[in-house]
Amino acid sequence: MTSPRPEKPAGAWTPEQVVDLMLERVVRGDFYILCPDNETTPEQDARRIAWAAADIIENRPALSRWHPGHAAEFARYMEEGA
């Protein structure tokens, strides 16, 4: 019998893991809940969020980390935090 759920990527969390984390964080009183995965560290997430906020402040294109004119700068930025 075939599973109704498609194969998940190795880095992804299952829906059950996401719900468990969400409930834990809500009980703790967290307002913002960042769902981790098995590929990105919390520090990487924080730097990506800070970069995206700076897109607004510095008037860069939205999602500039993938923009050809900013991708190299983003890569350097991420390496600084590693």
C-alpha cells in the first residue's frame, strides 16, 4: 500500500514535529515561532531575517539574497556570522 504522504526531503520537519514545537512555544509565551529544519541553524535563520529586514532599510530589492547584484554580498555576510 502506498503512503498518502509523499516522501519528505531529508532537511524538512514532519507536520507533527512542527505542531509539537508550535505548542511548546505557545505555552512558553513566545509570540514569534521560527520553525527550524535539519539544514539551517538558528543563527543562520537570525542572520537571514536580519538581512531581509535590511532589504527594507537599505532599499534593496526584496529577497535580495537571491538577486544577482547582491548575492555575493549576502554570501560574505553569511560567512561573517559562521
